[in-house]
Amino acid sequence: MPENGKFSSTMRIDLLSEAGGRDEDTAEEQPPAHRRGMSAQAQTAAAESGRIGGDDFRALFHGIYEAALLTSPDGDILDLNIRAGQYLLYDDEDLLGRPIVDLFSGAGPAVIADIRQSLENDRFVLLQAYCVLKGGKLMPVEVSVSRVVLGRETMLCFLLRDITPRRRAEARLRRTLAELRRSNTDLVQFAYVVSHDLQEPLRKILTFGDMLHTRHAAELSEKAADLVQRMQSAATRMRSLIESLLRLSRVNTRAKPFLPVDLDRILKDVIGDLEVRLQDTGGRVEAGALPAIEAEETQMRQLFQNLIGNALKYHRPGIAPVVRISAETVPAAGENGDPDSEPVSMCRITVRDNGIGFKEEDADRIFGIFQRLHHRHEYEGTGIGLSICRRIVEHHGGVMEAAGTPGQGARFVVSLPVTQPTEPGQEMDDD
């Protein structure tokens, strides 16, 4: 990309699959093919060509949607179509015979030599530059250059496309990314404040409350003892909420690079960690084979632990919870259904349980932060576990959905890329 109005000397080869297209917001009505006289050299060469007649070439050259210019091998302008005049704001007489490098800010004669050398092995050269319009204004353009052989003459054909809308979109994207980086920095600072500054007063409240309860219980009235107990319960719950918020914030801010992870091994470890809860509830986990994917291992462990833990927590009274986990690989497609993104195969994991379930209208609500479908006295927890699950899945470029039937159970479907097209922005340290 050119900087500060200078020509970009970096050139890349492209077959121009979109040749002829333009940004929609700057597209104009296509003018009819222009049939003015061509320069003598270009017209003679076109007439002598055994592959294309003079009239045919004239119609093609002047009917093309991009601004088009023909030059000699040395880069002197021999002809231009009507679109070039509209783009550059010059009359034909102002350009014919001039070196085309004069139209590109910061370019020199060596650019033409570089282009000719590149065209020895490739059909097209694609580059970006600032084009100098009449009056001195600069317009960012994408330029494709190809060799044209007409009869015994060899020429260079330059096609120019205005990329001003693209540059503006890139500038907006850079600003958005800068705002996201600032927001991410603020979130990291918030997490630090929460983990250190806010938890210290809570620790003191819990410590002093415990001292009152254990050392001075005899001095407290029944009512005072009840107040101390309520204070302890409230402080404990606040600490739990803060720790949950910290876990949520660290999904992105303290992420590690994606590496190959054996989900089978992760699941077996999680089931082992939940052995006591499984015994207490009489529950069991039935799992099929799970594949290996590129992911962050700690987050995959947390994902399975939250999903299975939820299934054990929300089981129906008197019925042993059963959690069934299966997986399948979905063939490569655009990421999240986007046909323009890099195709990637997805691992679709389904977690079903036979618990209390939920209404279909609550399928999105359950992923909200601190959203609970039941009172906290009925089921323990902070109401943030599924929010963390969805955040983990989205951080990996996946999708998480839920469905349920009251009194029959719930189903969670997690789709994760088997391979990651890109790595997370920055590696962070562990806790």
C-alpha cells in the first residue's frame, strides 16, 4: 500500500478474477463504446494483428469498464479510453506521448523496467499507487499491467481502478481495531482492579465476620448472630460473582495460541474431576469418540466442565442425570457460513441431558451474563457459566446453540473449527 502519496514499489501477481468490477458506491453508468480514432501506432498494430481486428480491438479497448491506457514498452502513453479521461480529468492531448510514470506519485522510469521484468514470467502485474489527477489531486488506484501483442507491436496495457472507497473502509477498520485494542486494555486493567483491589476488602469482611462468629459468638444476641451470618453469605456470593467475571474477561484477554488438542483426553480428565459430583447425583456420562482440533486446551477443559456440570446441577429430582456427548466433522465451508471466508472443516459437538430442560424462548437468554431461569436458592451458581462457554466458543471462531424441552432435558450444540485459519492476537501469561 503506498504511503504518504508515494508509489508502492511492491508488486504482486494476480490473475484478476474480478477484472472489470468496481466498488458499488462509486460505480457509474457504463458509457457506450467510444469510437474516436486511436493513435497511429496503436491503430496500425491493431489492424495488422492476425488475432483481433482494428474495429474489434477499438470496441474492446473503449468499452472496458476500467480506465485503460496503452503504452509503448518504454511506458510512453499511446492511447487511452474514455474512462481514463473521466478518471484522470485530462484531455487526450495532455496525455498522449507522456511517460505513464508521470501519472503516479513518486514513480520513476525504473518502475517500467521492473514491470517488464515481472511480465517475463507472469501474465499480470498488480500494484497500488497514488494517481496524480489534473490539478494535482491524488487518487489511490489499483493498477493491473499486462503485455499486449498487436501484429508485430508489443505494448503495455494499464487498467486503473479507483480504490478510494476501499482505502476509506480500511481507515475505518484501523480506527475500529485501535478502539478495540484500547477497550481490551481497559478490560485487562479492570480485571486487575477486580482481582486485587476489590477482593481485598471482601477478604477482610469475610475474615472479620468469621472472627465475630467463632470468637465472639457467646457475646452476640440471636439477632446479631443472624445478621453476621447474612453478611458472610452476601460477601461470599459477591466474591463468587467477581471470580466469575474474572473468568469471563480472561477468555480473550489471557488467551494462548491455538495448538492441537485431543478432545477425547480433555473429556476424560473432566469426567475424572467431576467424579464426586457424579457419585453424589448417581449420574453418568456417555461419550462417543471426539476428534483432535486446534484450540486452547485450558478453555476446552472449562467448556466441557461447565456443560457437564450444568447437566448434573439441573437434573430432575429422583432421576439420575445422564449426559450424552457425541461429535461429527462437518465438511469444509466458509467460516460460520460466510462464503467469502477461508473454508474450514467444523467439529460439531452435541451435549444432551435428561434434566429439567427449559422453554424454547429462553434459548438465547440462558447465555446472558448473570441470567438465571431459577432462583439462586433452588440451584447454586452465579448464572455466568454458559456465558463463559459461548465466549470460549466464539473466541475459537465457532458457534454455540441451545435447545430444550421443559421436563425432558436440554441440548447444546457447539461447532468449532478443526483447524484455525489464524492465531489469537497475542499470547498471554497464565494466572
